[in-house]
Amino acid sequence: MSPTLLTRPELINLHPSPGDVCAAVAQGLARQPRQLPPWLLYDQEGSRLFEAICRQPEYHVTRLEKDLLQRHGSHVGHCCAGRNGAAPLTVVEFGAGGAHKVTPLLHALQPVAYVALDISATHVHRACIGLQTLHPQVSMVAVCCDYGQLPALPDHPLLAGQRLGFFPGSSLGNCSRAGAVALLHHMATLLGPGSLLLIGMDQPQDIAAMEAAYDDAAGVSARFARNLLVRLNRELGANFQPRHFAYQARWDASEQRIEMALVSQREQVVSIPPLETVVPWASGETLVTEHSHKWGAEEVQAIAQEAGWHGVGRWCDGQDRFSLHLMEHGSLSPC
Ligand SMILES: C[S@@+](CC[C@H](N)C(=O)[O-])C[C@H]1O[C@@H](n2cnc3c(N)ncnc32)[C@H](O)[C@@H]1O
């Protein structure tokens, strides 16, 4: 029996607790170099700023991926239908944000349901409400959560049936290689047996272009990173002085990644009351806010295979700058 159509997307809010935020900050500041998990970048203002980054001329990722999805969405749909038959399908997007990329898939696949997972509750809920007007036949649920820590998809009637995971935005590259294998394993568990997964990945390319993508001339990426400190001041009562931290985005060739960091511009001391300590910063000391690994298409397939996913379709732009990978868990035959 198919579940009743939801006419207004509901929000299931499983945001990490203030204690979880505190623990993540304590752990991250104990690392050398200091490094916080990227999900902390996305409070409401962080999500707004990320959308602004996507509109910057230097940020090729969004434009290339949207273009690939427009051009190949129906082929992706054909491959999925070939494997899934007529079974009702649910699309589960990991890190959906403003949900600006999924429309070609919803058109091609005609799923019964769309589930948007994101750490930023209001942002993802609003995105689903907007998307619902374009796709009135698709039931939608927004789930605010850290998808990396989610033990299972919420028990919801819409989540029955076959699932296609959708993980765009090159977000897999935020993980180390071992972290990416672990996350893809976790996604397989969340999505269930026989699931499909479509991943969008930015590829290694001209270094200046990659660095500019993460450090735009208008300074939006820098504001996005500094907003992390504003968030910690608001939520933890910390006293970071964002203007005393400079933003940098640098290509690290040995690690195949852009490293984004805030660099202390002076010796300073920051108090974070719930941690019951003050944190000293040397001049030039960094706080890594995010990594963006750039793996070529073969490397992405190798990482996915270690997690039990096998490529069934792959699409690249003409200049090999961005790739879409359709995977099936446990299967070997291409579509
Ligand atoms: C790089 S943005 C990509 C947004 C959108 N999917 C796109 O392709 O433009 C990453 C998105 O994932 C969300 N996010 C980051 N880490 C997350 C986590 N651990 N759990 C859930 N959502 C996360 C952020 O809120 C943000 O919307």
C-alpha cells in the first residue's frame, strides 16, 4: 500500500544537542592543528552565506553539477528504473541545503517521496516547502540531523520501498579518504539493501581556479568561515574576535585538497565558558574550518568500492572538471 501523500513537508528535528556542539568544539580544539567539523559552519546564517558562495563567479562546482544534472537527469532516471523496475522509489538527499539540484532527478524518476537530510533545520525545511510547490505529487520530509551520526533513517511511512541516495556538492570531499569510505559504508546501512547512490564530485584541476573557488574576490567565503566564530560566541558564550582571524584557502598537493582555515593574526586568548578553559592562540596559528579533497573519477570509484558500492553509470563535463557517479550497493553490472 502506498503511503498517503503529504501536502506540506514536515520537519523532523534531530539537531545535535548543545552538549554535542560543545563536545565537537572541545575535540576539534584539542587536535593539532585545530580543526572543527564542517557541519558547524551551517547555522542559519552559514547556510545563507553558502548559497551566496554558490552564486559567485569563481564557484564552478554548483554551475557544473547543475548543468550535468540537467543534461543527464533522464539517463540517470533510465539507469535507476532499469535496476529498480516499477517499485516505488524514495530519493534521500544527504546535505540537501537549499535543495536546488534535485529537480531534474524528481522529474526523471517520479519518486513517491523525497527526504532531505541537513544539519540546518530552518533552511532545509523552507527549501522543501518551496520545492513542494514545483512537485506537488512528491511527498517531502525534511530531517535536520548530522547524517554521519544518524543511526537509522527516521521510522516514517514514506521511507518504505527502494531508495536512491543523492549526495551532491562534492561534499564527500570534506572527508579524509578513510572518512569517505566510512561515510559511504554508513550511507549504505542507512539506505538499505539494493539501494542506489548518486554522488557529485569536483575533480582536480587548475590550482588557481580551485583556490579562487574557495576564496572569492567578494569575500563571501571568508565571511562564511568567520561566521563559525560568531556562532561559537552566540551558542557557547565564547569571545572570539572574528576580525583578528584572517581567512585562507590553499591547495595542499600532497593531500590532494584545498584546506580552508582561519589564521590568528596576533597572540590572543579566547574564553569558551562551557569548556571551563581559555584557549591561547599564537600569531599565525590556524583553525581548519574545512577540507575539500579533489579526487579524480577513478579514485572516487575506488573509494566507493571499498565501501561496497559499484559504479553503474558515470557522467563528466567536457573538460573533466566535475563528475556524477551512480552506484549500486553490491552490484557489478553497468547500466
Ligand atoms: C557544500 S553544502 C552543499 C549543499 C547542496 N547539497 C549543494 O550541493 O549545493 C553542504 C550541505 O550539507 C549540510 N551538511 C554539512 N555537514 C552535514 C552533516 N554532517 N549532516 C547533515 N548535513 C550536513 C550543510 O548544511 C549544507 O547544506
